[in-house]
Amino acid sequence: MSFLHLLKAEGLRITQRKLLVMVAISGITSAGVLASVNYAAKEIAKGKQATLAFFIFMVLVLLNIVATRFVIRVTTAEVEHVVHRLRLRLTGKLRNAQLSTLEKLGPGVLYAAIGKDTQTLSQLASVLTNAAQSVVLIFFGALYLAWLSPMALAVATGFVALAGGMYLLKSRQLNEALSDSGQLENRLFDRVSDFVDGFKETRMNRGRSDELFGHFAEESEAAARARITAMTALGSIIVFAQTTLFLLVGTMVFVVPILSTGFSSQVVQTATVVLFLFGPISAVVGSVPSMATADMAARNLSQVEAALDSGGVPQAPDVVAPPFETLTMRDIVYTHHDMAGRHSFKLGPIDFSLRRGETVFITGGNGSGKTTFLKILTGLYQPDSGSIHLADSEVTQADGQAYRELFSVVFNDPHLFRRLYGLTPQARERVPALLERLEMVGKVRLVDDSFDTLDLSSGQRKRLALLVALLEDKPIMILDEWAADQDPVFRMKFYRELLPEFKAAGKTIVAITHDDAYFDVADRRIALNYGSIAKVDDEV
């Protein structure tokens, strides 16, 4: 999808009558300024006064200022509203997308789409306005040139048509170069993310840091080469445009007088018109690379939007969790794929049941499928085959959000929000008591519905994530290796005091754990091995 098609699809009201009238006035007054200057110069050359021409000139300048300011203000506002709607829609689709889709896209592509690409469209508003005004000015300038000399207009039209064809060929090369450059820059976002998110890991391993930096340098160099190629192509186009205009002026001065008798008296005025049109023609030519960049951004946005749409299901605004007594997974199979589409890991077939009030531990080695199992259980992954049932009712994809509302989840790498989103005032009132129960008093405070700091240790971050999960007060609690980062004393408190308290409060608990000293806390233990259930202990 091109930039202009995107604007049209988003409902940009560029056909507003008042806006079009103002664009026309801006172009006409600019051409009028040229005509009045030419007329005044001719009168003064004859020894006459040009007072009337001066007043006409000033009126045209004032009208041009008013019309141009209006066009810039309206066009900028319209484009910004389009960008605003795009950001909202993309973020809305991001909310409803499948987790597997986001994992395949990667953060670099998403950040580039919502940040860089929408910003590219935003910056084009002034370019688009200037180009539209320039087109109108060129049109009326051409009419004025035809009035001065039809032969000059014919020669100029043929000259511009020939140059335009050559320009289109060059612009295709520029578009390809810009596309390659954009893709390589998106990959750089991923490498920067590696540096920021993996800072501690790289600081602890100089070899890893050096190799990552070398990889970043390679991709940065590749991006720089692609950018140089694109900018060289752009420079070639600019030089070509300037050369074309110089040759056009030379043609008006040296060639047209030979072809048209009586043209000699119009040479100065005709050359003045062509020189005056340098700016508008340069603006139109200069807008093409910007439009090419905007077209690439529009295509990227369309591709990301299409990817987010794949498998995503819009959810109703008011979602209520269904009643939960029993949950059953039947013949669940899920396959991970690498970037080339090859199978990299398979979970299943899995059969699993969960009853209200149970505490179930999930165990298994690294790569056994524990986290994948939890993502399917919580509805974050859609299984390739099999089904999930609540009592006797199958959970469909349309029921996905309502089903997910059953779970409070603390994953192994929880993201902490500084502000308490989606919680009732009654839930917020429980924060002080929970901070004390989780031994977080003095480490973090809730101030105006926001935590005053998130600069916490990994164990403390998990305690804060657990606090938020408890505030959500959902029937099923999912804990992914929650105790792994706790000190021995608090780990014992978690298993011997907190989990029994949660169960006594009616919570159903599913926890991934390696702490075999506390397996007796669970009602059941499920052991996974290479994507299959290897062992089920009904009595622990």
C-alpha cells in the first residue's frame, strides 16, 4: 500500500473544498507575483512608473501568505490525525494479537512500525503541502509561459517529459535502495535491544560482549552501506534535476530564439519564468524521494498490520471470566517453528485436568516444554490440535479473552508496570497489607496509584509481580519458577505459608518448580520430558 493510498484509506479529508480552494489561491497568487514582477520590469524598462503593479504585487503576496498558512495548518492537522489513528489501531491490534506472532515479528519490527514508520508519515505533511502548492504554481506558470510564447511552452514540455521518463527509472533504483536500507535498520533495533536487555549478561562475559559488538558493527556497516547507496541514488537524482533545469534555461535562451521568429523580445521574461519555476519544480522533484520513503513506511505498516491480524481475534470491551470448576486439556499438540518455518520443538499430545482448589506442580528439565505448556494452558498460545474444556464446554478462539480472565500469571521474566492498571479501588486498598506480607515494606511504596520505584532485585521484582497477581484476585494462579530467585528463608515461607494461604482463600495454583524439598505442598505433580508428560504423581 502506497502512502497516498494509506491516507485515503484512513479517511484523510484532502478533498475538502475549502482546502482545495486555498491550495489553488496559493498557486495562483505565486504565479501572479511572477507576472506582476515581469510586467513591472517591462514597464520600468520603458521608463514608466509601475505603481499599480506594486500594489497588485503586495496584495498577491498577502493573499499567498494567508492561503499558504491555512494549507499548512489544515494538512498538518489532517496527517497528524491519520498518524494518531494508525498508532491507536496498530496498538489495538497488538493487544489482540497472538503471542506467537509477536515472538516471530520481534521487538525491532514493532518498535520501527509504531515509532519510526509513523513518524516518517508525520514528517511528510509539510513536504506534501509544499508539493501540492508547487504543482498548482507550475500549472499556472506554464499557462503564463504559453501566453508569452507557445513555442517556449512546447519545447519546455517536451524537455520535461523526456527528463521525467529518465527520472522515473532512477527513482525505481532509489526505492529499492531505501527498502534495503529500512530492513537493515530494523535489524539494528534488535541488536540495540540485545545490548539494553542483556546488559548484565554482556558485562559478565567479555567474550559475549565482544562478539555481540562485532555482530552489531557488521550489521551497522551493512546498514551504512545500504544508506550510502540510497543517499547516492538520491544525490544522483538531485544533480540530474538541477542539470535538467540548467539545460532548460539554456534551451530557452539559445535554442528557442532560433526556432521561433520574434521570440527575442521575450527571452528575458521567458528565462525569468523558467528560473522562477526552479523552486516549485525542485520541490516536486525533492518530494519524490520523501514520498518513496513514506511509501516504504506505509508498506511496512501494512505488513505489520497484516501480521498482527493473522490469528488475532477482536475482543468484546466488557469481558467476564466464565465459571470455573474443572478445566480439561485433551490431545493438545503445539509445534514451535524457526524463522525458516521448520519444526524446532513439539509439545504433545498432552492430556491434563485441573480442579478448583488444587495445587499442581509442573516439573521437568530445561527445554522439556514447561513454559510452552503454561502458555497453552493460559490461552496465550493456540494449540495446533486438541481442545480445552471448562466443565463440558469447549473453549473456542472467540472465547479466548474471557478464558484468559481466569488466570493471574507471574512468568519467570515478569514485566512490571509502574502504575496499577485495570484494578478496582478496593484492590488498591490491599497494597499496604500485601507489601508487609511479602516483606517489601521499605523497598517500594504505592504513591498515587504508582510504585515509586521498580529498581529492585529479581526476587523483589517477582514479589511485586505476585502482589499484583493477588490484587487481580482471579481463581487460577500461574507461577513460573517463582521461588527460584528468592532467598532460602523466604522460599520456605512461600511454600509453607503463602501457597497454603492462597489455597485456603480458594485459589487454584499451577506452579513450575524445581524445589523437590517442597513437592509435598502440591496435591499433584506433573513431570514433563521433551514435550510429553513423563510422570503424574496424584499423591505427593
